[in-house]
Amino acid sequence: QVQLVESGGGLVQPGGSLRLSCAASGFTFNKNAMNWYRQAPGKQRELVASITSAGNTNYADSVKGRFSISRDNAKNMVYLQMNSLKPEDTAVYYCNWFLDWGQGTQVTVSS
């Protein structure tokens, strides 16, 4: 079955950086686009970044220039490098493929 396992979240000060990782299994990873979503308390889940099988990327306006999505098809991994973090980036971040979701990893940006 499909498994998506996120890691790398934590507490970071404003302006800091984190790198999230997602280990994927149970499907043909290198032929599929992958997504990162996030959900802040009291808000709807929103798409943060996407990467196609060919490596083309797309970002939410709120994270453009600060976040970078990448993938390693040899390892079935997708990453989200987050720089210049802001308090409003605080959320649970989820790895997504089609209708499947990881368990999420908490990112808290606070001084």
C-alpha cells in the first residue's frame, strides 16, 4: 500500500530554515508528481509546492522565493527546503500523492 512518511519539522526562529523530507513507497514514484500541503490551526489545508515527474515546480505565492521543492527518484524522496521562515508559516506540513497523505510534520516558527 501507499506510504508517505514526513520528517524534519520542528521549532525555528523567524528567519530560520528547515528542510522537510518525505519518504514514499507503494507506487511508481518516478512517474508521478508530488505535493507539499500545509494546514494551520483554524485554516483550510493549502497547497504549498508541487513537483512533476520531470522536475518542474510550482509554488504558492506566499512561499515563492523562500521555499524550494525537490525530489530524488533514486531514493523515492521528496524534499521541501524552507528558508526565511515567518510565523505565518507555522502549520502541519503534509506530503501528498493523488489521494494519499502522510501523517504530517509540525513546523512552528516563533521567537
